Amino acid sequence: MTDTQQTKIQVRNLSKVFGDDAKKALKLRDEGLNRAQILEKTGQTLGLSNINFDVREGELLVIMGLSGSGKSTLIRCLNRLIEPTEGDIIIGGENIPQLGDKALLQCRRRHFSMVFQNFALFPHRTVQMNAEYGLEIRGVDKAERAEKAKNSLKQVGLEGWEHAYPNQLSGGMQQRVGLARALANDASVLLMDEAFSALDPLIRRDMQQELIELQHRMKKTTIFITHDLDEALNIGDRIILLRDGEIVQIGTPEEVLTCPADDYVARFTEGVDRSRVVTSRRVMRPVRATAHYDDGPRTVLRKMSENTLDSIYVVDRERKLLGIVEVDDVDEAARAGKDSIHELVITDFPHIGPDEPLATLYPMFQGKSYPVAVIDDQQRLLGVIVKGAVLEQLAQTGEQ
Amino acid sequence: MDFDIPRIPLGDWIESGLDFLTTEFSGVTRAISRGTQSGINLLNDGLMWLPEWALIALIVLLCWKLSGRRLAIGGLAGLALIWNLGLWNPMIQTLTLVVIATLVAIVIALPLGILAAVSDRFYRVIMPILDFMQTMPAFVYLIPAIPFFGIGSVSGIFATVIFSMPPAIRFTTLGIRQVPKDLIEAADAYGSTRSQKLIKVQLPLSLPTLMGGINQTIMLALSMVVIAAMIGANGLGSEVWRAIQRLRPGEGFEAGIAVVIMAMLLDRLTQSLSGGKKTK
């Protein structure tokens, strides 16, 4: 998710008009007319208008929109299953809309694998032969393609089903075959067109989880289309929101939720369970005071009373978090005249990484409630989270 | 009502056109005629060479394998009846004509059907022609066949091919066109060439429909081969034709029943070939 990632695909000024007088429609658009007005005046449908975005190497990019927003058109313009009317799509130095027939064929074979909403498996071929399809038409020899297909079937958990036919499998398993067919092909970009929308909710969750794991393991650049915001937020590294053929917002799931670009997006995000998306970093507060490991009990006691704390986190010189001490223990040690807090430190304290979703916090607030420590991977204390802050963040949903 | 509108000499035009074809292309038609005739002879002799009981056993076995016990028993009874009525040789002759006419029709129909499926323009051109071919009374084809190929079985096959070809073309086109759009999209998305798409996806998936078309073609070929007896094609048709000329209804019905038995056998066999095989 860093900005240093290389750009895999550049989409510039992409537009698509359905109808036979595209020029006129585009001219009216440039004059500022909207989709409905253009349809009324010319009978042409402006499917996509002036789309610009980059796809980064190795990311899982979700394109999200309601039906009619142009998302299916957009994904099909990328591999020219639908001819774009104008604009550039640049991948590996080639501009896809400009390619001739032969070059387009090569480009599709090298760069794009596709997974379809209704699976689109070939019913007359076995699972294995379905998975081999992409390699077969490229002329890869039999042993190699059998090997690769078998591997990708294994990746999606379909070992042992090689000789079954698609109609013998459940929906979830069929889509796994679809995924295996795409993976076996070893193209550089994976296009998924509402790939999980036809599955029932439980299986859908599983598949999303598996896709995330698979994607992180293989670092395959993936473009995923969906109409379901929950799905988009769940799996996307970044999300592109599409409405009426135009991009409304591009951002990470958290950005989309916390700073919606306009009312449209905000209305969309109303019903979403924020606790799965908003991260701990957003609700954590700076630490008002910490105790040093070598502080004496009296110093610690003073720090706590100055900040009205019942407990305080203890760090070493590098600000590495060691544990927490409670006010009663420190008070007792001070009365007893001890000069160190070493044996008072409780090492069993709640902690969390900065990029975890809020939902993982809930169990930590049960029982003894210390504030939850947010630590980075070097064990350094970044901040703390108290119960109230979480509730506050979740409560904001309704207000906007 | 005495308007003097000259009659359009449509018939004259067609005749001069046909005359032109027969004189200019006599070399071609004669070559076709010779080729077809030797094909007919070869197949006919082959089928005749087998003893009756052997061929019956073979067909019954085929019925059993492809369909089941019921068809096998029916086939046995039917063929035995034909043999008993002394109509074995005419039956073989008819079968020969049907087989050859069907083969020729399929060889022509398949590429045309594929072309019509792929190209909308060709589709718009060929569909009215097929309508014309199918609605023209079948007897009419017999007339130009004679100047082209002379009296006999070859003319019969010519007329039969024209009459029986349309459904094979139609069903091929239909079968390919009704392959689900998302499968075509999948084939395209992975970078299939046109011919890869055709061979690996469209044709296998249109096979059941295509077989339905071939079944229709065989049925039409059988009916036409019988009619072609009028221009000298051998077989069960000429038995019927002779019975008509001599006013012998009994003999006519015997030959007619033999045709019905053949038709039922061919129909059930080709149907089980298309339907029963791939669904499981």
C-alpha cells in the first residue's frame, strides 16, 4: 500500500458511448450535458465518461458501483471485450485501444485472465480441461499445461476433482474452477467481474477471505468488480467508486468511509459496519505519560497523579513497551520504601497493531479494562485506545 | 377486363438459364454424375454383399448399444418383415441413396451453417434462400435434375440434397448462435482465435442441436428419395411407383410400410446418437 509501487495499468480519458453517433454524444458531454440529457437528445448512452486511474503493481483494486454505473463496461474495455470509444489504456508500454487484431490477441493472452459472475465454465470440458484452457490456446505443450492446471486447482482447494464436470460441482466450487482457470493462465492481471455475487453469503465470505490470502501470497495485480460495498471494503487495497459512468472517488477503504467524497458515497457508506474497516490508528490517542523502567515508585506515582491515571505504561529507553503498572501497587511500593518498580510491571496487557480493524478490539475491553496499547512492529508505543474513543468513532456514522 | 398486359415469361427465363447451365457445365455435371454413381454402386454392393441376417444382426446390435432393448426388438421385427416381404434389395438401394444424399448435404451444410452463424450479412442472404428451397414443392426439383444428370439415381440424389439440406444449415447456425454469450466472452477473454473459439467451444456446445438438424435432414432425404423414383431412382420408391401404375394397392402398402419402418429406425437411431450420449 505504499506509493512507491510501480504502475501496472494507466487508464486515461477513457469513454464509451453505446450507439452509432458517438462523436455527437461526446461533444454534448464536453458542453456539460449529463448522461440523461444526452440520452434524451441523441438516443446515445454514455456508458463511461472520462475515466482516469492507475492500477498499481500487485494491488487488489476494487471498482464498485450500482448496476448501470458502468463498472462491467469498464472492466470489459480493459481487455476490449467492449471497444472503448476514446481514451488510452496503457499496459507494458502498449496502448490497448490502438492494437491490431493479432496484437490484441497476444495482449489478452499475456496480460489478462478473467473470472466471470456466472462462472462461464465450459460445460463439455472437465475441471482439469477448463483450467487448462488458457494455456491450451496459447499452444503450451500438454505435460506443462497439465502440471500448471493441477497446481492452480490445488491452490484453490480442488485437488481430486480434476475429472469432474462443472455441472457436478456446487456454485462455490464452480467459481473456484473459474479462479483456477484464471490462475493457471499466469497472466499479469486478474480481472474479476462480480466474481462472488452469484454465491450465497457464507460461501461468499470464505471466498473473499481466500482471495485476500491468495492475492497476498501471489502478489497478483487484481481488478475486482462488485456492487457490494461491504465486499469492496473487505477485500480492496483501494476502491474506485463509479456512478453514472464517472469516477466519484478513489481511495483506501478507510478513506472512503471516513472522508466520503460526496453525499452519494456517504449515503452508500451509511449502513456499513465501520468496526471492520476503521483501523486502530484512527481512534488511538497520544499517550499522556509513560513511566520509565528505571523510574522510582515516587516519580511514577507523581506522573500518574498529575495525569489522573489509574495505571501507566512502562517503556525502556528506546520507548519499547515493557508492561503496565497499577496505581495501588506503586503506592504500596512507595510506602514500603522500595526504589524500583521492576517487580510491579504487569506484562500481560492488551495490545494491538496500528492497522488492525476496530472489531478486533472488542474482546480486549472485557474484564479488567486497561487502555489498549497500540504498538508498532518494534514494540514501540504509538498510542492508547480507550473504550470511549471507539464508541465515539462508531457513533459518527449516523451523524454524517 | 381486357387489359393487354403481357405475361411475364418467368418460365422461359428459368428454362434458358437451365439450358445455359446444362450446356456450359456439361463437363462438370458429367463428372459429378460419374463420381456419384460409382459411390452409389460401391456402397450398394457393399451392403448387398453382406448376407441379410448379418446386416440385420449388425443393425439390431447398433440399436441395442445406442438406445436399448425396445428399439433392438422393434428393429429386429421390422427388418425381418421387410426381408420376408421380399423388399430387401429395394430397401438397401433406398438406404444407399439416403446415406449418400445425407453425407453430401452435411458436407455442404456445415460450412454454410457456420458461416451464417458467424456473419450476420451472410445470414440475411441465406435465410430467404433456405425458405425458398424448403417451400418449393419437392417434385419441381426433379425436372431440372434430368437435364443435368440424366434419368436415374444421381438425379434423385441431386434433388434430395437440395430438398434435405436446409434444416442441416439452419440447425448448425442455430446451434452455434445459441451458445451462451458468457462462454463466448470467456473464450475471447483468454485470447482465443476465431477458429479456436469455433472448434473448442462453439461446435462442441452446438453438437446436440446440430445432430437434431442431421436427424431432420435424414428424414427429409428418405421422403425425397422415395419421390425420386419418378425420375428413375431405384429402391422402395420405385416399388410404390410401379404399384401406382398397375393399380395394386396391396404391393403399394407393403413398400410403404417398409419405408415407414426405415424411417422409424433411422429417426430413433440418430436421436439417441444426439441426445443420449453427452448428457451424463
